[in-house]
Amino acid sequence: MQNFEFYNPTRIVFGPNKIAELNRLVPQNAKVLILFGGASAEKNGTLAEVRTALSQHEVQEFGGIEPNPTYETLMKAVELIRSEKLDFLLAVGGGSVIDGTKFIAAAVNFVGEPWDILTTHGAVVKHAIPFGTVLTLPATGSEMNEGAVITRQATLTKLAFMSEHVFPQFSILDPTKTYTLPKRQVANGVVDAYVHIMEQYLTYPVDGRVQDRFAESLLLTLIEIGPKVLAQPEDYDLRANLMWVATLALNGLIGAGVPQDWATHMIGHELTAAYDIDHARTLAIVLPSMLSIRRTEKRDKLLQYAERVWQITSGSDDERIDQAIAKTRAFFESLEVPTRLSAYTLGQDAVHHVVKQLESNGMVKLGEKKNVTLDVSQRVLEASL
Amino acid sequence: MQNFEFYNPTRIVFGPNKIAELNRLVPQNAKVLILFGGASAEKNGTLAEVRTALSQHEVQEFGGIEPNPTYETLMKAVELIRSEKLDFLLAVGGGSVIDGTKFIAAAVNFVGEPWDILTTHGAVVKHAIPFGTVLTLPATGSEMNEGAVITRQATLTKLAFMSEHVFPQFSILDPTKTYTLPKRQVANGVVDAYVHIMEQYLTYPVDGRVQDRFAESLLLTLIEIGPKVLAQPEDYDLRANLMWVATLALNGLIGAGVPQDWATHMIGHELTAAYDIDHARTLAIVLPSMLSIRRTEKRDKLLQYAERVWQITSGSDDERIDQAIAKTRAFFESLEVPTRLSAYTLGQDAVHHVVKQLESNGMVKLGEKKNVTLDVSQRVLEASL
């Protein structure tokens, strides 16, 4: 096992009708800014519930945070908070609203140009104003971690930052709030969580027995519930399991003490930036080819994955690996999430364009062994055509 | 899945040589009291390492915290802290030292008689002085939870309390510090962790798929490493896995959103109080009979346990349950932990004595369904003769 530090102080409040507890969870004298995205939080009644729960608090609102939250939009919220002297944030939404809120929380009292928070990947963050979240979309895990991804619209630069100061103080997870989500967003959430787990699991063995088994537990659960969650949107237990899996997929636990990859994410980010493909859908395109192309260095874990997650025990090593990758691809496709660039009418030109972007963003040594060069990325993308 | 709240702000610092980081982890101007138990922390060099790491801090020491820490001893530490105006505690040891430190932390600034902290099970605790731990014995999970068990020597009363104010701020887990532990203590630790998991897992199904699989992950790992950990005391990865499993076995995670039992623990506590049998060893006596006697209400989970943890798939329901319980018993015995009262030359008289103690301590409705009456406890103990 590798050495590690694990720290996660976010309080999870899980269950139906838990939004009513905001009155207890938000400090009494706080001046609150509620942040949200588009119209769905209003339409499905979540915002109304939040307003009712905070009726004894001083509250303002800021809507319009985009699916890939932009620095430009978020800085408007920063200005509002500064001018109104607000001191507590409440993100109501999915990963984008929460990611955006993390950046805002760190930027409000930041001395200097807040974009530096992103170019330093969070190193310059010394404090942040406190915030909580009401999660409406299980997918990114942002509700219980310290990371965020922000896009600068002017330059189409997408950068991540991490800081212990931006753990949410609390996150309310009410599975019933996901009942009205479009099927496509739920499917994306399943894939997003799946690939988060794979990035922390499918590397090389370091005898992290609990980490491996916990990762496999989450994968097995997603495989079990994935198609059902889409077919039965108002099944409470299915939605509850999805919500808890997606949170645990990226809260630091399964990645503590083991190597991590993240090459699939880095290439996926460029596909989103260039062609506006949903984040999770880019991962579904890249992951199967990534595993196939890097099968030699990942052999031991691929064979473990084949056996423990997909119960594949017969055939040669390469046959079992091929089967496991094919099963992974078929799982994504069963959720109506395509796994080929051709599904988006992208071809060899796109491969070259994305490789160029990777180069200009310095993404030239990716993966757990820093050996995913531009050449490897190109082969991965070509295998995804 | 049941509703839940999960909160755990303890920072885990895991790996060899991490004690040196105390200098960073303990606040700069803190006046520190180092707390420990017997001579082993001195003998194995852990205390020396701690002193070196804290050489730039103002430090005092308090030794002699017993295996079942007593109120009487702990109150002496409370007086020392009050008179010397110390403001940070560092527990160096296993669960007993850490449990004792939690009580001390809550008692120092408590207004009134600190024993009330225990009679109210922690409800009266409004704050505690901050503390960290250096764990030397993987077993109880106290290093990453908010609970403690304290004994009042004068009356032989053993009471537990829980409070969010007594989460350790940090815990240093250095697996190499366990190399010199006596075999018996390591075996006890394996059994203690195993039964902690079972108390949160072996109840009735609520479709907590991740909780179930995480619990099974920890059980499978203990079964895999248990005998090896005893045979190869200086195998780093085995000790690292044991340490991380024991912490995760009782940090709130696997019990969040599912029913919990704890009847085995309550009966075990009385066996320790009456006959001074090591805590873990009392659990090994009680658990197999507890599962057997309550097999009807626990049927679904017993069958799941048989299949997923012990790979038992053939035979009638009762045969599979019997096999799973027999395997559990054999596992404890393989660690040289006896599973019968007779191993301690205790017979029917002891059964009656323990049942009387349960009655006088109000332990008359135990278990996840509050249906473990004195009669059931008696049958469990008789089945353990």
C-alpha cells in the first residue's frame, strides 16, 4: 500500500425531506447566497423547498451557472457577494453548480487575480467562505470532495483546482430530487461515476486490498443498478444507491493509498472543449480504448477486473482482457451512451485536433506512470473512432 | 436504504515515519499532554519518536491509562491539564488510551460532574479540547470515530459515550509500529474488527448495496490476512491492510444507512466486567451463538454472508447458515482466540451471573429489533458454553 493522507470533513445528510434541515445546517445569522444553474431547480420544486427552509435567513439568489461553469459567470457572483457582504453559499444543483460555488468561495476574499487559483491548481488558496450543497444530480462527487473544474470562456481553457478549504460543510442528498432528471443526465451520471472509480482502480497492484474491493463494490453496484435506474426513475432504493455510489466514487476514499490514472479524463476534457460533448460521454468514448491500448502495463489489474467485476475466468489473458473491455463498452452502450467518436460524426481530423490541444495544454505525460505521451493518446483516440 | 447523517472530520496520516509530521500536525503554540498506557510505548521506541517530533513544543506526559480505562485514572489527567493549563492532547497507544483521551478532552472544561458525560452517553458534551492520536494497535477504530468506553472502577460500571466533539483531529497510522505487538493482541484486533463489521452488517436487508459490499470487502480481507498477519509480523503490507481495515470497520461509513445490532458487544462487556476476559475474546465467545440463536430474524443476511463471504452455495438454508457460523468460529479459533466459555473454565453459573448483570444494567432489549431479551441472551450464553 502507498502512504496516504485522508481527510474529508463534509457532513452528508441523506434521505427524503432533508432539505427542511437547512434551517439547522446553515448558521443562524448567515447572509446566504443560493446558487443554481438553469430552470430545472425551479421547475422541480427544489428551489421552493430551499427557500421555505431558509425563510428565517437573509437570502439572495444567483442563477445561470452553466453546465461547464465559466470563470466569467462565476466572477459576477463574486462581485455580488463582495458588494452585498454575503457570508455563506448554498449550491443547489449538480457538479457544475457545486464546482462553480467552490471557485466562488475561494475567490471572494482572494487577494489578486482569482484566475491564479486555477493556474496554480489551488495552491494559492488560503481560505474560502463556507458553503453547503443540495445535490440534485448524482454524478461528479463534487458534493463530498475538494476539487472543481472551471472553464475560461474567452480562451476555452478548462482547468481544475483542489483545496482543503473548499470541502462543502454539508451536502444534502435527497434521492427523490433525482426522479425528474432527464434519462440522458442519469445515464451520464452512471458513466461518470464508473469512470471515476476506474481511474483510481485500474492501474497496477500495490496490495491495497480494501481499496480494490471497495472500488469493485462500487463498480458491481453500478452494473447491477445502471439499466434499472433508467427504467424505473421513481424507485427510491435504486436512486438512493446510485446517489451514494456516485458520492463515494470520488470522495478520496478509494483513491487513498493507491496509484491513480486520470488520462481518460484529461483526453475527455479536450473532447468537451473542442466539440461540446457531455463530459461523461467523452469518458465512455476514451476509456475502453485506453484500457485496450495500455493493456500491458495494466495487465494485472485488468485480469483482476475481468474476474472480480465481470466474473470472466476462462480464456487466455488477452482474451479475458478483451472480454472485460467489451463488457465495459456494452455496459455504457446499454445506457444509451455511445462509445465511439463516429457517433458524433467525428473522424481522424478530430483525433489530430485533440492531440494538438493536448500538446498545447501540456498534457504530454499522462497516467499513473506518466507514460501516456501524445503518441499513446493518439492511438487511444484512433482506437475510439 | 435508511436515512442517515455521515460526518467524520478526522485526518488520517498513513505510512512509515509519519510520526515525524507531528511537528506540522500539532498547533505551533500548543501546550501538549502526551497520554499513554503501559511500558510498551516506551520500550518499542514510539514515545521517543513522538518526543523528538515535538521537541519544539511545550510538552508534558501522563502514563498509566489502563486496558479498560478507568474514570478514576482519567480524572487525574483532567486535574493535571486544568492545573497546568494544557490545551492539546496526544494519545499514543491503542483503543484504550484513545478512548480515555476522548473522555479527558470532554471532561476538562465540563461544568459539573464529568461522570454525567457517561450517564448521558455524551448528550451533555458541548465542546472538548482538541487532540490527535498515534495508533499502535489496530483493533477498536477509536482513532477515527467519536465513541469511547470508560469504566468506573468503584462500581465496575462500563459505559459508552459518543460526541462529535471528540473526533480526533488527526490520527497517525504507522503499520511498522505494530511489528512488536504480542501475537495475542494482534489476534484480538482481528477479531475485534471482524465483530465490529458483523454488528453493522449481519442484521436484515434494507437494500444498502454499497454498505453490504463494503462490509463484505472488509470481512474478506480480514479472513485473507488474519492468519498471515500473525505468522509474518514484519510484513508491511499485511500490517498496513490490517490497520486500514480495523479503522474502516468502525468509522461510521459501513453503518451509515443500515440497521445495527451490537447485542454481542453488550453481552461481551458484561463478560469482561465479571471475568476480566479481553474484550475481543468475549466477542468471539458470543457472536457465533448469537447468530445461531437469532437465525430466523437474520436469515436473509446470514444466507448472503454464507454466499458472499464464505462462498457457501450448496445445502438447505439452515445447512448453509450452519456452515457459515462454523466457518466464523473456525476463523476465530485459527487465530488462537477461543470461542467457548469453557476455555475460561466458566459454566452455567457464569451464564446466570452475566444475565443478572445484564438485567441490573438495563440491557433487556438488545439488537437491531430490540428483541434480544434476557431470555434470548441466556440462550446465547448457554449455546456458548
